[in-house]
Amino acid sequence: GIFVSSSSLMPIYSTRSYEIDPTQTIGYNGLICLLTGLILGCIFNRESPVFLMKKQRDDEAVEIIIRLRNEPHETITIRHDVNEFRLMINEDANFSSNLIKYWMQFLIVLLFKVIYVASFNMTINNYFLDLAKINFYDATNDFTGMILIGTRCGIMMITMFMIDFKRIHLLLTSSICCGAIFVYLTFNPITDESSALIALSFQFFAGIAVGIVADIYTVDSVNTNIKPFFIGITTIVENLLQIFLIVNFFYLKLTVSSLMTVFGAIMISAIMTRPFNNYFSIIPDTSQLS
């Protein structure tokens, strides 16, 4: 969405013609994407294989998995998926549905959400946009937004689909490097030609894991019976943090330097604190799993 908005608004900003409101343009793009998504959802919607297997409709579940995997028939990989689903369903039957019993998983995932919000919010995004404009704005066309978000999304796609390391190791690398950049910028404000390199480096390291791992563990930290509630609660906290930072940008006016100091401290210290490292084993690692 950000990439599309950045690219579609370039002609408006380059000609300095505001006959079409930039906000209106974003609205048109959003409506088109929404309607397209609804149509595609209706056409390609499939029943959940896990739901079908819970209802003892295994043959239908296998058919759905074959369609989802785009295979002509049942393969070894599909059998492996079915066995994993059965194992998950059996494990879920032995787990409690009491949300309070999962307080440690909540705490860890909320930490991941805070780290993600620290790396991607209105104040920080605008700061890095201004930092990189020295190199990517030629007084006619502004490619800054496209390049920064394109770098972040590109790295996200690579690490999500092509690299299957331990998720926690990726998160450690991503968080510590982003935190270190925050700390560096706090004490060494950049205004020269190297500013774009700093901005791109931050997007690169943030894209490795910060956002992806938070979402993966939001889904995979608990059994399927309470998963909707877990996702709902952690996502509400994430959105409230984003709203607070938007309010800060327009009204509270906390300085970027102070925010980066706090964000850097959270990213580096929280992720390296011994208690959290000890409890990482509570959350399953999803590498090598379908």
C-alpha cells in the first residue's frame, strides 16, 4: 500500500498540481485494492483443511490441500502436511483454552510487537524519508518512499520465502542492528550524503525479521482453539501503540532523538535480557515446517 501510494503520488508532487487531492488518490487506490481483494477472495476461497479434519472429513481436507499446493494428485509433501495437521489437532486437544495460562507467550509476542512498532511508525518513517531525500529527490521527482519501502519489502520477501534459518536468530540480528542504528543516530545526527545509506541500512535490517517474526509468532504461539483471541488482543495492542505515535507526531511532539533513544534501548536490551532468552523455548520455532 505504501509503495503504491508513493509511486502514484509522484506525478502530483512533481508537477506541484493539487487539482487532484493526494489523499483522494490514496483513497481511490485503497478502494480498488479492497474490491479486487473481495472478488479474489470469493473466487479463490477454500475451506480450512484443519477445520475439515477436526470434523473427520479427511478426504475433503486432502482435496483442499492438493488445490492449495497446485498439485495434480496427493504427493509425499501433502501427506507430510496432513500428518502435521493431525499432530497439531491432537496437541490442541491436550492444551487448555484458558488465555491466562498463556501469559508468558503474550508477554514475549507483545515484546516482538513493540519492537516492530519501534521500527515502523509515523515519526520514524518521516525521519528516514527526510534523511534519504538528499539522495533520492531531484527537485522534480521524489523516489524516496518507493526506494525505502521497496528495500524493506524486498528483503522481507527474500527472508520469508527463500531463507529458512531459525526465526529467533533472525530476530536477534534484526533487532540488535536496528537498535544500534537508532543509538548511533541519537549521538551522531547525519546530514551529509551518507544519510541515504543509513536509511537504507535500517530498512534492510528491519526487513530481515522484525515485522515478519512478530506476525509469525502471533499466529504460532498458541493452539488453534484460542488463536483468534490471541491474534486479536496482540494486534489491538500494536494498533494502539501506532495510534499513540501518530498522536505524538501531530500533538505531543516528542523529539525524534528521544524516541530513537527509547526504541534503541528497547530493541537491544529487551531482546538480549536473560529471562526472555530463557523463555524463547516456550514459543515453537517454525523453520523447516510447512
